[in-house]
Amino acid sequence: MAESHRFFAMQPLPITCSFHHPLMILLCTLLLSFVHPTNSQINTNWFCGTSATDASLKCGTACPTGSGCPLGQYCFSGINSCSTTTSSSSRYCGTNLEDANAKCGVACPTGKGCPFGQACFLNTICNAWNAGGSTSSSSSSTTASTGTIKTFGHAAVEETFQNIKDVINTKLFLYETPGMQWLPSTVYRFDGFFDGLQLMYKQGVNGKKIYMGGNDPDCPHCHMYGLVNIAAFLAQAMKETIRYDACDENSWDRVGDKKMYPIANACGQLGQSYQDYHCKEDERFMECEVDINMSINAVTHAKWWGAPGPLFCGPKTQYPHTGYWDFSYECNNQWANPPESCDVYEGQKGGKHIDDAPYANAAGRTDVEGCCWWGRGVIQTSGVCNFGKLNYFLGKRAHDEGRESRYPDIDFCKDPEAICANGNYKELKWIAGFFYWVDQVQPYESDGWIYLDELRKFVDGGMEGDAFINSVSGIVNRGCHNPPCGTGELDGGPDRAANFFKILKEMTFAWVDVAPPATPPPTRMPTPLPTLNPTKEPTDPPYPLPTPRPISPPPTSPPTSLPTPSPTVQSLVKEESRFIEYKCGDGVEAGPQTYIDVIFAYELHNELDTAASDALKEAKKLMLD
């Protein structure tokens, strides 16, 4: 059990199931049914989920007494991001967190009352956006409609990130510990991110730079394009590496009849083969050659109980076949003969390499020869093409061939592990990720879906929905914007979307109107109807005809449920019909057998004290009396 869970005689303590081993979870669950903590032992950071990660992301059902979770879920402690001290105004219903963030529909301040098939999520962005865009960061707070940034363009992007520096280090760049706590990353920090960002938008690589939204002083909202672009990048990084506090790719694909982690995951996971990730035909000259004798060990790995050891590669002469990692193995066994200990990596609590027989990965590999191209860096740069391009533009090959090189002493084709292991260039883990972004994501176009166009549409449309970020996640994780594609289903889509909206929430103070307001905002009460005492001379309508409202991302309130009324009202023509143009104050002369069409325009406000149909009837009565 986790260190914080202890038993004391005569005073039962709350117990939660913070284990990965299925048998331990079962035993712990059975034990929960016999333990009844006192009121003084109620906890505010215990939540239900299928795993600790699931509980942290959903912030769904609280279990302050250690019990009461839905069927198939368990109670996990230390879910600090879901503490029930969170303001109830941030709790909204949805099928998942990104659905709740996108819709901001049904509020659930008590944690209950959601429609069938939905759950209540605590840490949504709805409390900030629905309150008119008000939010706060470590150094500023304002509404989304005005913003408080004092610069524009590239400088506004830098200013925004500087304002949330502390937020990034303490709330966004978090990793999950073996004790299932979320703590600030030790590998990824703001300073490294910001240094890499400045380099990649000011200098770039081979003419390719991070898109910051432009530097046009006549476009006061264009910095938002840059912020959303970088937020999409960070959302992937938080899923790929930051949450594991790892630079090297972790072994995470469980396959086979034993549902274990193949050692051959180093060659590729989810059926992929990293050494076969070639460049396009006209760029083949840049890629690395596969050296079957290369032998490399990763320097980082996952840290949960029983987590697989670091990936490694080597020739078949060194590893004739590879087995699997048994994550449920109790390696600290001093009573075994001979005694066993957990010594594969520092801090290991469980697990063991089992190599008594070949065990294939999802692609059928049972060796690690030539398999040194796993993901590295903040966005998990992988494959012979990507490492080859790094070397061609930034590394030793650029220097050897007479081109400008930032890292002339690093051969990324012979030592791809330099991204994670070279202590002299700590920004490399960020540079590698940014380079992938400018090379593969920003220029992406396929079947009419163009990344930069879709980015601008998302911002201009009020930053609503998760279609944009889901497509971006598909590009990063599967190479296409509409997975499943050639490499399979999108992995971790909900996590990536939740990361994205979490970042956007922290930058709300930097949002401004995409277009300047064309008309004053509508009053809360509808404009009074025409007076009963018309003037002698015709007058202009008391207010102008409605104009389209400017887009002000994020939206300040959920969409009204009232149906949009027709802009005109007409009576039916029965006999002799004639058209009369009417202005307020005019009288209408008509014979008893004459039927006329009355056409008028009106302005509909967001809030009505009476039904629209009743208001129209009253207007008609006033006009014809």
C-alpha cells in the first residue's frame, strides 16, 4: 500500500486502493467494505476512477470515506487536482472532461444531477468562461473581452507565457509519482521551454519557424493564433512525456496472451516500426541509416510501481531474442533462493525482465536489433527520418557539409540518445519537439484539412469544441488528422484535449475580441415597445436593425435555448391584398373587408421577460390600434 496508508489498533483509518496489481486491488476493495471511517477522517482529495490517472482526469465521483464508487471503479487518494475545495461553479456535466469543457452545458455544483450517461467534472474551464471570461494567473486577472496584455504580436505571446510562468511550473508541467501524486516535473521546466520557443520562432531551422500569429499591429487578436498553436503543442507534450517526467519513450503497450510489456517495444508500439519511418522520396537523402550493431540504453523511464525498465536496443548477437517485462512481479524478495532485489533501475518497486522465451510486440518483433529510434524529447521525436533531419539541419552532418549547425559535435544518427542524455544542451529535448512541430504539424495539409487554416477557424469561432485539438492529436500520434489511419486508433485523445483546454483556461486573460464590437452590447431588458401616443410626424425606429455580434472568444455565456425567431411577421392574405409600409407613429386606414400584410423588423435580446410570441402580439396590437 502507499506509504500514507497505515493501520493503527483500535482506530480504523480510511483505506484506498492505490495499487496496479489486480489481486491487490481486489483485496483492497474487499477490505473497504469492512472499514467505516469517522466523520473526522473525511478526505477532500479522494476520487473514484478505474485508475489513479483516470480519477485525476475525470474528477468525477468523490469518495471521501474511501467507499461509494460506481461499479468497476475504485477510490484513489492524493488526487489533489480534484480537491473538493474547488469552487462549485467550475463543476459541469459531460461524457468526459473535454466534452464538459466544450459544452459548459449542465452545471452540477453539488456533484450530482447530470443527465443520463454523463458525469460531473470539477475542474472545468466553464466557471471562467461563463462568468464573462474572467480568470486569473499568477500575475494578472481580467475579462476575456478586454485582455490585460500591453503588447501585440510576438511580444504578446512572450508576455502571456511570462505571466503564467509559475502556473506552468506548478499546475501544467506535472508528473504522476509512484504514490499517485501529481508533482512539478523535474525534467521539463518553464525556462527550458521558453528558451527553446525563442530560438525556434526567432531563428528557426532551415527557414521553418514556430508560428506566433504574425506581428501586424493592425491585428490586435493575432497573438491568439500563436498562443493556441503553442497550447496545442504543449497539450501533446503533457501527454507524451511531461506526465511521466521522462525524456525517453516509456514502454506502455501491453500485448500478447499474458498482456505484458514486450521488450521489443523499443522497435515500435501499437504495431509501429520506428526504423521504417522513412522520409518522403524527395527527402530520403536526409534520413539516418539503420546500424544493426548500434547498442543504446534509454536514460529515463516510467516510475509507477512495477513500471517497465528503460528501453534498449542491440544486435541479435547480444540479444538473440527478447521476452517481456512482468509488471506484477514482486522483485524485493529476501526469502527467495537466491534472494531477489529490484535493481533494474533506481527507485524500482516491482517488475522484472522475463526472457525465457521470445515474446512479440504488436508488430511481431522478438528482437531489438536496429531498434534505437524510439521517441525522445518533449514531443517524442522518433524514426530514422526525424532524427536524420535533426542531424541534417542542426547536427554534425550540417557542420560536415558546410552548413550552419547549432550542435556541430552531435551526430543524431549515431547517438539519438543525445537528446535526453547530453547535459551540455538541456534545451535539446524542447528543440527536438519544436523542430518536429514546424516540420510536420504546421505545414500539414491533407484532404482539404489545412492545419493553419483550421487553427485560425478555431480561434475566430470562439475556441469551442474539441474537433480541432482531436485532429492535431491525430497528426502527432498517428500521422493523420482523422484517425484511424494507417497506424491505428488515436491514443490518449481525451487526455490530450483536456490538457489543451487546461492551458487555454490559464491564458484567458490574454484573449481579446477577434473583431471590434459593431454595436453596443445588448441590455439585459428588452427595448420598450412603441408608445401608445404616436407623434404627429413619423420618426425613425427607436433602435437600429440588429447587426451580427462580433466573435469574442471565449464565449461569455452558454448559448440561449430560445429558438431564433423569424425576422418578419406576416398576416395571411385572404382577398384583396396590398402592402403597406408602416413607421412608428403612423396610423393605418383600411376598410372593413381589406386584409393587409404588415411587415416589421425587431431586435431580439438575449433575455426576455416574456415569450417572443407574446411580445410580437402586443407589438401588433399597439400598431393597429
